[in-house]
Amino acid sequence: MRKKRDEILIKSPEQIAQARVAAQLAADVLTMIGPHVKAGVTTEYLDKICNDYIVKVQQVIPANVGYGGFPATVCTSVNEVICHGIPSPKRVLRDGDIINIDVAVIKDGWHGDTSRMYYVGQPSKQAERLVDVTYQSMWAGIRAVKPGATLGDVGHAIQTVAEAAGFSVVRDYCGHGIGLVYHESMEVRHYGKPGTGMVLQPGMLFTIEPMINAGKPQSREMPDGWTVVTADRSLSAQWEHMVAVTETGYDVLTLAPGEQG
């Protein structure tokens, strides 16, 4: 049974091309919203701008709306929020905040999913370092992707960078396979041991989205059933890219303009 289930994860070059279109649309949303992230605006305001852009400009489907009951277009995770932050009219951004915006869209049935960190004004040195190390750890994981490598190799690469900087890796949430289904069965953990886990094959498509905490790795879900915060209320950061396994290595489908990792 497991072998048949894994075979579904393999996409053809034509399917990867279709997924890339959705991935680039998602990345475009994050580029668009950047100038609007500033002190004094609410996370609900950012969500409305993203929804208008996806629906009216891109004319595609915002994948998060109603997904599992989620009430908004994007996840807005500020400071100690690890992931799945619900946009709110009460959450006003302040100078020094850090925020992750996570967006997913559907184009011709294919899902594009990516997230990015933003600074609100001038962050603290610790916050800036956390955001930078999280980005480095994501790319360490991406660079470990190639045929014959394992998901344990990817997780180990991420974990090594994060922990060397004195930070911790969230273990309760992970990356996932993606395609015509938003969350496929493949689990991409951001920690692990080299040589363990699923062996990567050309045509696999998944997200790498490490959540890194300034304090301890433990998390806690809030009463709203979505928002996840650090148990010790330390800062948390996250970056996310969609990655395809190629014949020789990896292909990042959600690159921002000019981004080279």
C-alpha cells in the first residue's frame, strides 16, 4: 500500500509546469503585499488586499478560504505566532514586529503555496538574526534536495543551521507534498538524521517551510483552533518555498524576482 501511495507523488514535467504557474502567482502575491506591511495597519487589512489581488487581479482561487474552516485568505503570524495566525481587525502592526504571511492559490486545479517574513519598521537585532537564520536554514534544506537523497537529509540540513545559531526547530508542524491536492501525504520534517526517511525521486513536489524559534521548540494551539504560538512566547520565524526534485537536483518554483537563495 505504501508504495502505491508514494507513486502518486511523482509529477510529469508537464504537471510541474502547471504547478509552476500557480506557484509563481502565489509568489507574486507576497511581492505585492510587501509595501503594505507597515506600522499602524491591521492584519485584516493585509488579508483584504491579498484577497482582492488574488480574486480580481490574478483571477484565481484563494486556496485558504474555507480550507478546513479557515476564515481568511492568508495566514498572518506575528512575533510569537509560529503559524496559522488568523488575520484580525484587532491586530495592529507595530514598529519592531516581524510577520510571516503565508499564501496559497489555485490555478487550473494546481496549488501554489509559499510564505515570507517581513519587518515592520526596525526589528531588534535578535529578530533580524532569527529571520536571517531561518531563511538560511530553508535554503540549506533546499540544497540537500536531489535524487537519491532522503527527507532525513533535508531535515538534518535545516536543523544543523538553526541549532548552530542557538535557535530551535518546531517539530509539531512540517512541509508537505503539493499538487492538485493542497496537502499530499508526504511529510517534510525540518529536523532529522541523514540517510533516513523517504528517498527523493525526480518529479516529487513538496514544500520546505521551517519554523524556527528563538527559544524552545514547543508550541501551543490557541482556543481559536488555528493560531499556533511558541509555548515560551519567544519569537518565531518561517519561510516557505515549493520545491521540485529534478534529474540532477532541485527546482524552486516560488522564487521571488531576483531571489537566488
